[in-house]
Amino acid sequence: MFSHENDVMSFCRFVFWMSILVTLALPCSPVAFAGSGYSELHYRKNNIGGYWADRAGNYTDAERQWKEALSETSKLGKPDARHAISLRNVALVLDEQDKSVEAEPYFKQSVVVYEKLYGLENYEVGATLLYLGQCYDKLGRPAEAVPCFQRAQAIFEKTKGVNARMTADALRGLGMSYYQLGRYAEAQTSSQRAASIYEKVCGPKDIERSLILTDLANLNFSSGKYAEAEPLYQKALAIMESVKQPNYYSLAVSADNLAGLYRAQNRLSEAEPCYQKGLRYWESAKGLESLPVANELEQLGELYRAQKRYAEAEGAYKRLLAIKEKLQGKDDPAVAKTLNYLAGLYDVQGKKNDADSLYKRSETIEGQTDKVNRLGSAIKDKWALLIGVGQYTDKAINPLKYADKDARDFGYFLIKECGFAPDHVKLLINQDATRKNIMEVMGDKWLPLAAGSDDLVIVFISSHGSPADEVGGTNYIVAHDTELNNLWSTGIPMQDLTRMIKGRVHCDRVVLLIDACHSGATQLEGKALLRESEKGAEDLAQGTGQLVITSSRDNQISWESKRYPNGVFTHYLIEGLRQHGKDTRLGDAVDFMKENVQAEVARDRNGTAQIPVLKSKWEGRDLILAVTPSKPRLGPSEEPQALAFLSDDTGGGKGGGGASSPAERTFPGAASSKDDSLRVGASSTRSSGQTESEGAGAAGASSKVFSSGNLVRERIPAESSSTAHEGDGSQALWQTYMDSAREACRQGKYDRAEQVLRVALREAERMVGQDGQARLATSLNSLADVYSIRGRFVEAEPLYSRALAVFQRSLGSSHEKVADCLSSYATLLRKTGRAAEADKMDARARMIRLAH
């Protein structure tokens, strides 16, 4: 989101070119130097011609003439200022044309020549290093840019002064590079210092100050500090708009920055006028039918759609489609994506025929496109939506014992073992998994805001599922508030679900995992709704880059296990994904899962078949869920439960998969006997028509008889998984976040550490007992440490104070953790000039340690 590179050095380049013109205006002899073949006349002619061509924006001609001038100076055979200037001229014009790879060696050679001529601390050396650093930033090599900017800063401070404009330029470049490296604290320091210099040298309304304010806003935005970012973006835009001769490119970027901030907070009414401004500015900067205008229309269409302003959204999408078709051709993949946007819009309005027509056209384009390279490109980020519904408001729907736990356990596994960031995993459980919430999170308020086109999206659902109904041939996922006799309006149509994922989540990689029956039979513990016919998994796989994995074939039941507290499908899916650690491919995991699901169900259910199904239109390399994202970012914060699964009292089972054996941990009510009648949650209550032996052998809290013909109206008591498994899951989750925060601190990523520690703190605050209190104190102390490291002492002190009190209460006043907390607290006190208080705390900490 940083501002345009060409604006950064506008002033210093102007000064540079003026110095060249003065040099070129000096009288010279038209003759060549004897024996060298060098012509001063040719050199100056080409240099002046290159200058004016560059000023006119004719970069091709400028490049040609400056290369001719360079050819002349190369004949000199010794270090010369004219040769250094020519090298830098060629590098600059190549960089202007985004030929940064070609520009790099010219910049480096220019630095070498200047150093030989003038020494290591010359101003010209600093200026060229500054340009080289910018070149590295364009190439996405910030680690190489940092030493260039650091050297340039030191040279400018010595030659021009600590408050010189060139010093500020170097500091700004340094801040941008630190930002790209995730070194946010250093980026903040450099950028703030640059901003201070710009204000002193240029005044509060100078364009350079607007750019540095944007940099600072970007830093806060990336750290999730939206309140701090907003006034900076607003000031930057106001300065841009006050300029008499506006730079429409910079204005458009500035308006988009502010719009993006509002959109990330779901402040749609405030985002809209900023997007409208951005559209007007892009039209002025790039023309009515340019790609930036198309991108702005895409954002506006998305915003209108989220506000249910369908007519305006349709207009934006149609104009977007026309631009894409004109600029990129009617068979381009970008056109296919735009068709999907418009189709998704028609879908939510119930215009199925219009949507189908666009989807078919999109699929035709995609079928003609080689997607292997596109789908084999790096995954930028990873997101997961997990839905687990085992409790229902309709008493006719029998509860599922482990559906909510399945979703928790899979989420825990993704975070702990597959590298998903905690704020990238959202869980909807039981009462939170209403039809409205599921549709909003998937279609409006979270997933579309989070996922980008080059990301990976996982959607996992564990609940009851219906086969196709008699009227429309539609399958339904059962939400918490679904009504059995009104599935059409209260259930979630599976075909619409996959349409929405394709039309709303504009992502090339989507994996849909459904642990719910598609069968026509009704049995104990099966996740099925009885209907006469159904559609298979192939009907769910709609569109490019989608994988759909269902837990059973047509006319088969998906079972919850008799052996462990999970669905059989979920258990072996997690175990399959562990087979080769972080290198496990999804295809291999599915093969493992299919084999073991079939074996267990056949063994425990008297030969019953349950065969999971994989259907897809995926092309390219097999997927690895644990792949490290190439450009991770913070999750959207538009709702208070961006980390919703932390709101519940349990997490995954031992080892992260939640599929531990009875020998590994004991659940309330479990008996040591292997008799099924003593298994946890067994109930003597039976559905109509069930034999005594069937009731005794039911390994679960409820039967899953769920038919529309002979309804079981009596709800059979079930243990809530949040009660049955309280304790160890929460502790495991807490430890996961503490480990993640520790690793972030080790890498210097304190923004990420702070975010994860806040999550750990919320988890610890729900724990009970002495161990729970100790974890609470540890969370408080760790978060205070991060605040203290970053100089946020006012926020850190009350956390240290509370941590100390909780440690003393739970562990005793002589425990080593109390000593550690006292030492940390003392460090803060010294930093804030309260040495006397710090000495007392340090003395007490030493006494505790001596006692041990």
C-alpha cells in the first residue's frame, strides 16, 4: 500500500538534473581526446538529448541516447565523473520503465566509480546508493535495500546534516524496507523521523509529507492499529487534494488506502465515497478503460453487493466486464473471474438462469486456459472456515455428539500443525452456526474480505446433511436453526453453497470438506436426513480449482466413532494429513482416510459401508495444506469474533487432532470396561422401532434417526462437548498461542506476537483452578513484556501488576515465576525513571531466587 515510487525522489532528482544541465552548458572542445576514441561532443549531445527525452516522458529515446553517451565514456579507460553520471542515467531510465533487473548492475557500477573518484562518504555515492535501494525495493529484495539506505543515510547526515531532505529520503526508504521485512518497530522509528524532517524542511502541506504520512498509516494498518492509521490516511489525502496541480495517480492511491481501511473494519458507508473518489482519480490518471479503473469497479461492486444494493453492483460488474474484455480479450481468465462475480450476484438474487449462463461461459473460458502454472504458483495466504453443528433448535432433529468437536479439532490441527494463523481460522459452533451467520460469514462479512485470488481457502462442515429433496433435487446442510419440515427456507442448499464459494470467494484454491451424510437411510448416529434420492459429490464440485471431499458415497451413512470422540471421517482425515508431517499431500491423506474409514465402519457396524468421495475440477500440483504462505497478512477485524473458536471452552484433543484414544485421556462418564453399553454418553432412551440390544450398543449420547416420515420428537439427552472435554483442549490451544507468540518475538514480529498473546490471554481468562490462574498470569506477563519492548510502558505496567498478583495468589509469594515477574516489572520501572521502586523489586526477586 506504499505510495508510488516515482513520487519519492521527485525533488532530489530535479536538483540532480539541474546540476547536470549546468555541467553540460560549460564550453568544450569538439575534438576527441588523443588516442582514446572518446568524443566529448558526442557525449554531451547524447546526454542533453537523453535529459530532454526523459523530461518529456519519452523513456525509450532517453534510454537510447544515454546508452550512446555511456558508450563514449566507456572509451575513457579510467574512472571519470562523466562515466559515473552516464551509468546512473542509464540505470534511472531503465528503472523508470520498470526494467529494474537491467538497472541494478548500472547502479552498482556507478557506485563503484564514484567511490574510486571521491571516496566512500561522498554525496554522489549516497545519492546513487539511494537509487539502488529503491531499485531493490522494486525487485522485492528489501534485505539488500536496507544496507543501501543505511549507508545513504549516514552519508547525507555527514554531508548535508541530520535534518536534511536527502536524509529524510533515505530514512523513508529504510522504513519501507523494514516494513517489507516485517521489522515494524524499526520501520516505525525510521518513518517517524523522516516525517519530522519533511515537516521541518518542506512544511506541513508538502507532497512529501503526505507520502510519509501514508507510510506511517500503512505501518499501523498492517499492525491492526486501525484507529492510529485512520487520521494519518485522512491527512495524507487532504494534503494531496490541496495541491494546485494534483497528481491524480497519488490521489487515487491515497483514496484507495483510506477506503481499504474502512472496508477492513466493515465501515461500508464510509468506504464508498473513498472508492468513488478513487474511481474518478483513476479515470483522470489512466483513462476510462484502464486496469486501475477496472480494479476500482471491482471494489465498488463488492461493496454494493455486501450492502445488498444489487442494481448498483450489477452496473459496476457489467462495466468491469466490458473493460476486461476490451483490454484482455473475451477468453482471458480475468474475464472468467469477472463472469463469476456477476454470476454470484445473480445467484444471491435467485436469478438462477442468468447465473447458470454466466457460470457456463466462465467454465468454457477456464477449460480453454492452461491453469497448471497459475494453480502451481505460490500460495500467498491461508484461511479456514469451520462449521460444527450438533445442537438444533428444532426438537425433531436429533443432536450429534461430536459435530462441534470435529470442527474444533480440525481448526486446532490447522493452526498447530499446518501453519494457519489463529486470526485466519474462524469457527461457527452450535448456536453461532445459524443459517444467517453461516451465509454472512461465507458470503459477506469474513471470507470474501479475507481471501485473495492467490490464497488457499478451507471450508469444513460437520452436521446433518440431507439427500436431494423431491421438488428441486437439492441437498441441504442443517444449521442450528434449520427446521426439519421447512428445509427449503431454513437449510443451506449445498449446490448454492458451492456456487457462493466460487462466486463470492474469488480464490483459485478452495477445498470443501463435508462430514455429513448424503444417504437415503436412517440409522443410529448417522448424519443423514431420509429422502428418496440424492446427488453425489460430483455435483458439489463446481468451478476451477475446487476440491470437494465428502464423508460417504450415495446411499451411505457417515458415522460417529465408537472408539473415540469424533466422526470417523474427521478422525482419519486429520491422521491422514499427519502421515508425512508438513510434506503430506492432500491426495495421499485422502487415500489413507478412505482406506481406514471403510475398515473401521465395516468392523464396528457389522459390515456397513462408508466410502469417502473425492471429486474435483482441480488442475495442477497436488495440494499441501501445511505449505508456508508467501505473503501472509493480518485477518480482517470486522467482527468481534475473528477468532471465534477461542470463545468456546474446548480445543482439540491431545496431539492437536482431537482424535485421541480412550487410553490417552478419560472423558466424563467413561468406564474402563470395553462394553459398548458403558461407553461415554450411552443412553437407555431409544427411538421408536429400536430393539433393546440396539439401544444398549449405541456408542453415543443420541440416536441420529432423522426421517420426515416417522419423526423422533423426543430429544435424547446429549453431553455438550464443551462440558465433556473441558480443560485439556483449552490448555493445548493456550500453549499453541504461547508458542506462536514466542516464535514471533524471536523473529522480531512484535505486532503478530501482541495479537496472538491477546488471544492467549482471553483463553486463559476462562480457565479455572491453580493451573488456569498460572496460565493467566503468564499470559499477562508475556503481553506486558511485548508492550515494554516496544516502549508502550503505560499499557505494560498494569499488566505486570496484575500478573504479579495472580502469580502470588496461585503459586505463592516465593515461587520462581514471581521472581521473574518482579524482574520484568523492575526493568520497566527503570525505563520510566523510577529506580527506587525498581531496586526494591530486584532485591525481592534475588531473595526468592536465593531460596531456591
